[in-house]
Amino acid sequence: MGKELIAYCGLYCGACSKYIKGKCPGCRKNDSAKWCKIRTCCMDNGFSTCAACTMNPHDCKKFNNFFSKIFAFIFKSDREACIRRIRETGEDTFADEMAARKIMTLKKTGKE
């Protein structure tokens, strides 16, 4: 499955406990996630992730919204770093790295 388990926002569903327990189909197959503006934007534009967009995720109001800031704070998640990594290495390598490390997101380093 590999890159099919990368969420549109750059999270890696393959390491998510809900996905692993079979309680979530993952971002790409989660039809009840119509509320997610990132997912909708990527689907509307034919992007497999935000990494395919030319806009800087930090400047995107859909990517960098109130809920994503709360998520990032609670989980120390750095989805922007995930998007940068996907752009650097490609989706297959990113998915392989995340699966090997068994992590859903890259963590904020506190250097911001």
C-alpha cells in the first residue's frame, strides 16, 4: 500500500492506531471526512498530497487552519515538515521511512 497510506496533508495513516485497529480506513478512503478542507482541495485539484501544490503550506489557509494548529500543538506534529520531506524524497520513500519508523507524523523540533 505504501504511498496510498499518506494522507493528503502529509500524515502517514499506516502508523495511526485507529487505522491499525481497523477503526479508520485512512484518509483517502474515509468518505466521512468530507469536512476536511485539505482533502477536498487535493481531490478537487487532482493532487495525491499537498506536496504536489506549488503553494507553501504555511501560507495556505486550508492547510494552516485553526484545527490543524490545535492538532499540531497536541501531537507536536509538523505536517509542513512532512510535506517538505515528501517533496524532497517522493511519496514512496516518505511512506517507506514513516512505516519503518512506525510514526504518523514528523515531530516539531521546537526550533521554530
